[in-house]
Amino acid sequence: MENISFNDFSKVELRVAKIIACEPVEGSGKLYKVKIRIGSEERTLASGLAKYYAPDELLGKKIIVVANLEPKVLKGIESRGMLLAAEDDEGKLALVTLDNDEVKDGAAVH
């Protein structure tokens, strides 16, 4: 694991977001088109969670996203951020979620 400087890490803006829509990406067995809400702003992300979750399992979940990542187009979808997930040694993924519904979407993660 390579160390990064505190200054580099301080550039990363982590925010709480709520998943408000999720659908499979046509022609991809692993990508979802995920719509999130960060405060009053709605964004679209492309996410490789299709092998691990059904779309309805993701609806309403509060997640952590990298909010200031430059946009990237994946399978025709402009992905504006990245959600956080943990991956074990066997390649299984688990979405990083909040267990406290009182935290509002858009809240900063420190």
C-alpha cells in the first residue's frame, strides 16, 4: 500500500448521498446506472454492483460518495462521482452504508 500526503487526501470530498433510482446498464452484466441525491443536487453514477445487489436492494440506502471526482463516461453514462464499497480477498463487494438515517444527504464525511 502506497502512502499519500495529508494534502493529497484533503482534496478528496466525501459526502453522504441517498440512492433514489437504480437500473441495469444495457449490454453490461455488472454495471448499474445509479441516481443519487447529495443534499439538493441529483447526480448519476455508473457502478459495478450488479453481481452483488438487485436494484431494489439499493433504493433508499444512504451511502458515502467521492463527490469531487472528475466525471467519466462509462457505457455512455456520465458518472459524476464514485460510491464507496469494500472488497474482500475473494472479490466479494459490500456497499459502505450509514446505519443512522438522521444524517442528511449532502453531509460531509470527516
